[in-house]
Amino acid sequence: MKKEIERKFLVRGNLFKKFSIEKKHILQGYLNKDHNRTVTVRLINEVGYLTIKGRSNKEGTSRLEWEKFIPISEGK
């Protein structure tokens, strides 16, 4: 099982756009969301993912994460 580490940045203005190298279309739906876990289905371009994330640590900076590729047909 992986550990997700949260990194948040404040972006001001649109200057960042000239440094971007790719664009992705993301669709995401929540199957279950409670205080102990979050279950999502995510479609990124033409790739599907099922993700389960545990509760964040006290600082809110990391949590356990399990992710699996799924067929795009199952994600729709």
C-alpha cells in the first residue's frame, strides 16, 4: 500500500500556463466517503482507476492509498 503525501501550493495569476507540458481530462466520482475512507472512480483521459484512501494523519499531510487500474468501461 502506498502513502499519499499532500502538497498544496498557492498559485497566483496565469504565468504558470506557459510552463505546462500536457493537458488531461479528468472525471471523478465518489462511491463512498466517510471519516475513515474515501472511495473514488477516476477517469483520466482514457484510463480508469479505482482508489481507496484512508484517514489523514493528524497534520493532514499524508494518508494510506490503494489504487488499481480498471477498464474504462467499468469506470463509466
